[in-house]
Amino acid sequence: MAKARSSYSCTECGAHHARWLGRCPSCGGWSTLVEHSDAPAPRGAEFLASSPGLAPSTKPIALRDVASGGTPRLHTGIAELDRVLGGGLVPGSVILLGGEPGIGKSTLGLQLAASVQARGATVLYVSGEESVEQIRLRAERLPTLPEEMVLLAETRAEAIAEPWRATSPALVLVDSIQTLQTERVESAAGSVGQVRECAALLAAAAKATGATVVLIGHVTKDGALAGPRVLEHLVDVVLMFEGDRGHSYRVLRAIKNRFGSTLEVGVFSMGESGLEGVGNPSELFLAERRAGAIGSCVVPLLEGTRPILLEVQSLVAPASYGTARRTAIGFDEGRLALLLAVLARRGGVDALNCDVYLNATGGVRIVDPAADLGVALAIASSRLDLPLPPDAAAIGEIGLGGEVRRVARLESRVREAARLGFKRILVPASEQSERAASRGPAKSSRLDAMARTSGAQLVPVDGVADAVAWLQDSGGAESPR
Ligand code: TYD
Ligand code: MG
């Protein structure tokens, strides 16, 4: 087939050019030109022609005539995945599953395929990365072997159409979108132009046939690879699979979801036989905790709307030479420096001249500001050589004035902590005073009610100094060094 003509457009200013240039003559941006096809309609339209019965209606319709009750869904049978998708796969939609190489995207894809296959639906698995033998090897590690799944080791986008027509699958998996290449544009596989064109083609085919398409895409830490970013507006759902390769814990997050909330997250653990949903992540994270250890504090974080308990550990050591070291794993180093300064100036715990190490256990990356108070307490505990009580947890964001600020969803965090046996929970005092003031003096505060329902003792703290004083009162017996 003859190569289709293509042209280039600038991603910054939108100007069109007949050939590729390193710098856009219109806006002066460097490397901003991407290729796209000049062919009139996407190839996916062929699917429409070949399967007229499945063609979606494009007639205008009054809103009242649109059936209510939401979109029909195909449950995946993987609870954590269904939760993130908002109930299951939507026919005719396109899902982008992104993540760093080696995080487990292919494994999740294969498990999804197996699960959908087990429900009697046909699955077409297109792999441009692995041979069919490699896929079989991986599949044998997983709990169920999807024997009927149709495999296709292919990198040419056009070659998918025929098996697609022949098998009429309910689910088409493409691993990965970066390996796919269409004749419509000339650039190399994995380039922005190719990735976008291939995805558009598959999206059109999904709409035409009613199949759900899952595109697997790699992203690097700095997003350098052409990929998922350029696809976000093209697809219906963007899922990111995150985690630390050295740990088993994985989080599946929805960045965009046209059919559900982006607040839900799925939690998995990668084991010997694939990914397993983790219904109780807190228990997983606290399993190795040594209760009452110096420099350790438990913080209830939010992953989406879900509270998850995590241990933060800190080690404060005398700086041996030169400037003091700051090393944080799973926590922002700038934030750590800020908390150290606030602790020194407002909390009376000076670790500014010491080496400070901080570790969020389990390979989790903490972004929730509510962890501030727990991090500060872990540092203070190590600096003062005083352990926190084993049943203590801390919730609160810390401001530059040393004040402990309110956080989102305090109640669900408190409930999760209490459920796991944490009976003394430090919470922002501002939560109490403001609410109580607005309701009048006679009413009991929200914190009292929370303490009653959760069965935990809530310790309201105004600022870091309060928290440190509480640590000194209730922590170990020795006096601070
Ligand atoms: P993979 O799904 O290939 O990652 P991606 O497609 O995102 O690049 O899996 C990556 C890692 O997972 C790999 O190092 C091996 C590991 N793994 C397990 O630990 N257990 C398993 O059952 C499987 C299939 C893989
Ligand atoms: Mg892979």
C-alpha cells in the first residue's frame, strides 16, 4: 500500500508545516513539531462499514429520550480494578494503562484478560513487545490460565483489523501502544505522531465495534518518552499504575475517568503468582512495624477517598563532617527541610545541624500534607531519643508558624486508625475550636463525637510545640539529651 501523505503541526502554536523542522518558524519553539496523517478519515471507519449492525447511532436525540441508569458495564471480576474504573469496563471505551517499565502493566493486563475471558467474553491480546511464547510463560504464573484468549504478536496497527473482525472480541488489549505502527504516518514507532495516530485508529474501532480497548503505555519518571501524555484527551479513562519496583505494593489510580470518580484507587500487591488485590492496605503496611520504636510514627494517609495507615521512620544522627545530610525516601526533601526548620524554631527540637534520614515504609510516596505532624513527631522522637506510645498516630498539616492545620476527611482517618488499634490520635485542635464556636458552647464538639464513635482518645494539638510536649509527657522515661 502506498504511504499516506502526512504533515506536521506545532504542539505549541498549532501552525502547519509540510516538512519536519527542529524549530517551529511560527513560534520559535524547539522540537515542537509532530507528524500527523493527511488521510481524510481514520481507518477505524472501515470497522463501521464491515459491521453495520454494531454501528452506533449518530442521530441527534432529545435528552429525555436518553436511557437513564448509567452506562452498562462489563465487570472485570478484579475488585480493585472495578473500583477504580467505577464499576467495570464500558463497551466502546478506550482505557489507557500507563506506568513505568517493570511495574506490572502487562501482568495486570493479562490478569484482566483472564478474568474477562472467564466470564465468557472473547479477548484479543495484541503484543508488540513479547512473543506469544513469552506471554504463555507469564500466563502460567498467574492463578488462572486464559486458554481461549486470542494472541497476536504484531506491531502493524492495520494487521489488527482482520483478527478483530474475525473474533469480535469484547476486550482488546494492546501491549504496548508505543510498539504499534501505522502506515498512515512515516515516523518511527513510539514517536508522538505514531502513538497518537494508532490510538485514534483503535479508538475509532472501539466505538464502531463496541469493544473495550485497553492501551498499555510506558511512561518514564520525567515523561521523556513519547506516549501516554499525548493520548490523554483521546481516551476515555487514564489509569496510572504506580509503585516502587523494590516493593510489592502497587497503586492503581485514575487520572481521568469519563465514567466514574478519579478519587478511587486500587491497591495491589505483586507476588509470586501475579497481582493480588489488597482489601486492607493498612494491615499490609503495618505488618513489619516494631511498636514503640524510637523515631517511628504512624500516619493515616488518604489514597483517593481511602484511609491507609503507614509508618514513617526517622533517624537523626550527629553530622560527621561538612553540611548536614537530608535524605528522604518517599517524602519530598523540600518539605522535610521545612519541617526541620519549623521544629527547630517553633517546636524547640533542633536537628538542623544533624544528619536526618526519613523513610516512608512500604515503598509509598507520601504526597498527603496530613503526614506532616507524624513526620515531625518521628523526627522529634529520634532527636529526643523518646519513643511514641505504641498505640499513637498523628494527623495534621504543619504551617510555617508551627500551627497544626486541618486536613481533609479527618473522621475516616480516625476511624481507620482506631480500627487497627491506635487509641491515642493527635489531631488538629483547630478542628475542635472552630466547629465548637460556630455551634455554640452548649453543644459538644465534633472531636468529642468522633472520639465516641471510634473509641479512640483524640489529642487536639495547636502547634508543633504542643505535640513535642505531649511526646515528652507520654513517651519514654528518659529525659531529652
Ligand atoms: P510486567 O507486567 O512485565 O511489567 P510491565 O509490563 O509494566 O513492564 O512485570 C514486571 C515485574 O513483575 C517483573 O519484574 C516480574 C514481576 N512479576 C512478579 O513478581 N510476579 C508475577 O507473577 C509476574 C507475572 C511478574
Ligand atoms: Mg510489559
